[in-house]
Amino acid sequence: MIFPIGDDNIIGGHKPLVSYSLILINIFIFVYELRLGLSAESFITHYGMIPAEIWAGKEYYTILSSMFLHAGWMHLIGNMLFLWIFADNIEAVIGSARFSLFYFIGGTVAALIHMLADPLSMIPSVGASGAISAVMGAYLILFPRSRVKLVFIIFFTRFQLPATLFLGFWFLQQLSSGMGSIGQQGMGGIAWWAHIGGFVYGILAGYIIKRAYGHLYYYGDGNARGF
């Protein structure tokens, strides 16, 4: 299996306080879920986003609360790893307050797309992946030449890929799975269309950010500089 472990970080800019805080909050809430034991299922049902309930005009708050819940260790680790790798560069460019707004709008857009794709579902949707997909979409536009550092677990080999290639392949995987899930209630346990919707929102937001903050210059020493 191949996992990303890092990227080229930008020089200067704002400190990624919100990015790292989100990681800590997600971990704290997941640990709390574990401590609930058998009550964890009802906790997730109460705070997870259920599309059919939202369309019925109930429990709108779960669109936000569901972004901080995870279904298991691998779900949490995967999401937090991607957040740790890709979010700091975005926050460094636009600042903590704007990044917070961007992140939660991205998660909301992702939730809405998931609701449209599976409106009758009574399965709670949980996870930060929709918002993180938005981060990845914006990253693709703002740092296309940044290098994503990867490790091949089986052979313990490390290598690098351009962000354009890595993120483009990731999106094609989500799109292929999303198209294959059409007409299948429950989506096989994964909200593919939330990933797709979040990523597309991130791309659009990335163009807006790039226009607002000027050109981003990439340096061959493994760093990208904003402003």
C-alpha cells in the first residue's frame, strides 16, 4: 500500500494553528467515542448526518457535528494524515480565520452533495473527509508543482510525485467509485460524492484564492513561497 507522508511546505505565511487544532479536536472526540463503549453507536447516530433527516427539516446541526466524528481508527488516521499534509500550506496563504471559513464551507458543500446523491439514506454520515477533500482541491490549484512524499509500505520505499499527479489520480478514483455507486443506497459505507463535491468546491475556491492573493512561486529547493 502507498501512503502520503509529507509535502513541500511554503516559506513564511501564517502559522497553521487552525489546521493543527482541527487534528487535535478530531482525535480528542474520537477518544471520547471510544470511552463511550456500547453507547458510541447512539452517539454517532445522534451527531452523524442522516440525509433523510436533513431533507425532512431536522437536525441541521449534524452537518457540522458529523465533520468531527469517525467510524474507526483507520478512518481517523487516514483523514488526519491528509489534513496534516495538505492543510497547512492553504492556511499559510489565506490565514487562520479565512481557512476556518473555507474548511467548514467545504465540509458543508460536501455534505449537501452527499445528500443529493443519496437523499433517502438513514445511515449516519461521519468524517472530515468532505472538508479535507476541499483542502486537497484547493491545494491542486495553488501548489500544482509541489511534491507529495510517499512511502510504499510493502517494500519500505520512499518516493515523490507532483501534487498534480497524486491529487489528480486520487480524484479519478473517487469519481470512478462515485459513478459506480449511483443507484446504490448507502454507497457501500463510503460517501464518494461528498469527496467529489468537496474537491470540486476546493478547486473553485483555489482559483478565487489564487486571484485574490496573487501568484504563488515555487522554488526548486523543496519549498514553495506565497505572497
